[in-house]
Amino acid sequence: MNCDWVQQNICLYLYNELADDARHEVEQHIQRCQDCAAELAAQQEFQAEMNAVPAEEPSASFLASARMRLQEALETTQQNRAWYHRLAFDPTAWLRQVRFSPALAAVLLIVGFGGGLGTMYRALGGFRPPPRTEIQGASIAGITSIDRQPNSDKVKINYERMVPDSVEGPVSDAQIKELLAFAAKNNNNNPGVRLDVVDALNSQPDDPRVREALTYALRYDSNPGVRLKVLDGLGSYVKQDIRVRNAVLEALLNDSNLGVRSGALLALEPVSADSSVRMALQQLAKEDPSAYIRTESQRVLSSMPNID
């Protein structure tokens, strides 16, 4: 283990975010290295000074949304592509800069506050990117109906452009999936059509484009029945797809329908050890207006091993 790695991870060590084996190696290295021991002492002093400053308690939705998006960025961004990626995603480097630059600390505070407001604005439904698609060069006005053939994976999609038209094929067909994804993002279609669309998309959740359409519907569809139906298709992907996990966690925190929130809580139970999920459950168990959500959050937390 070299000094660069240790000094880059001292901040994580101080906040108990390192794995046990890495934590042990840091401790062994610091006993042998005076430079790293001095860096640890300096960061401990800085931490003590920061802890002495009174801080307002942020809301559960703000904290969870911030951690979800940071985690997603860290897991999906390719490392070492350019200098600005290191600046954006190296927390220890930022802390060292903040320590010696009050102006930079003020900028970070303003940017973080503004980013948090933007996240909450989207989570609460204020942002609605307009859906659009093209099929064979035609602008699609809306999906009128979805017909599924019995004992088959084929669907018939009736849609409108200049004149009513339709296309037929298996759900796995690229054009069919494109139309279904468009319909899932279009609140102008009636709820019955949107339910049929989600039912068809739920049969193809292994396609990342399908999951993206379903997570969009979970966040923005105006009908709680559609949002609840989406959870059936996404539930098995909360472990492996962080975008799905984040969308389901946002539904738990912000959805206006208790049934959707309950479904989201059930879907997240297999990943309750995730730090963002665990933190959200702890807040919900204490403060949520719904007695059911509080009780279920406490139940999930009690079934987990304690983390010191």
C-alpha cells in the first residue's frame, strides 16, 4: 500500500466508510509512515472543527436523493478520462481544497444547495421532458390501443399519426419496443392503454431501454395504477441496476399514493443494506406521516444485522 492511496482514503477511514480489510491496512501503514500519520492528524483536526459547527438537519428526501445521485455518478462514470472527472468525483481532494480555501467552500455550498433543489424539483414531479419518437420517419401522435395475442408474445399496437395506423410484431422487436417506450412516456394516452403498455414492457425488463421507459413511467405517470404496475416489472432489478433502485427509492420517498409507496418499500427490502436505502428507512421509521410506512420501515430495519 502506497502513501498516495492512503492519503486519498483517509477521509473515508475517518468516516468509517472503508471495508474492514482496507481499514486495517490503513492503520498498519500509518503506524509506519510519519507523513500519512501527519495527514491523518490534520484531517482529524479539520473534522473536529467541522463537527463543532452547528448544522441544520436536512430532510430525508434531500439526503437520500443526494446520495443516490452521487452513488449513481460514481458507479457509471469511467475513471481517469480527464482531469475534470477527478475533480468531480474525488471527495478527499475536494476536502483538502475546502480546508484551505473558504471561497471554494462557499462555492461548493451554493452549488450543492442548488443541485439539491433541482433534485427535489424533479423528484416531486416538476420536470417533464417531452416524450417523442419516430417510426419509419413518421411523428407519432399517440397510442390508441394495445392488443396482445393469446398464448403468444406478439402484440398489435394501434397508433395515430396523420391518419390512424398500426404495426404488429413480437414485443422483442426493436420497432415494437420503441413504440411501447414512447407510449409509456406519454401521459396523453388514456390510463387503460398505459396499463397495457406497461404490461407488455414488463415482459422485456432485461433490455436497458425498456427499464429506462419503465423508470420514467414510475417517476412521472399521473396514474397510480400504472406506477404500481411498473413496480412489478422493475422489482427484480433493484439489486443490479442502480437507476432502477434510485427510481424505486424516489417512489418510496415522494410518491403521493400509499399503495405505490408500499410496493416500493417491498421491492427495496432485498437491498435494504444499501446505505441510501437504509438511511431512508431510518428516517421513514421515525417521521413518515403514514403509520403503515413507519411500521414496515421499522420491520425491515429490525430484520437487518446491526452495523457499528
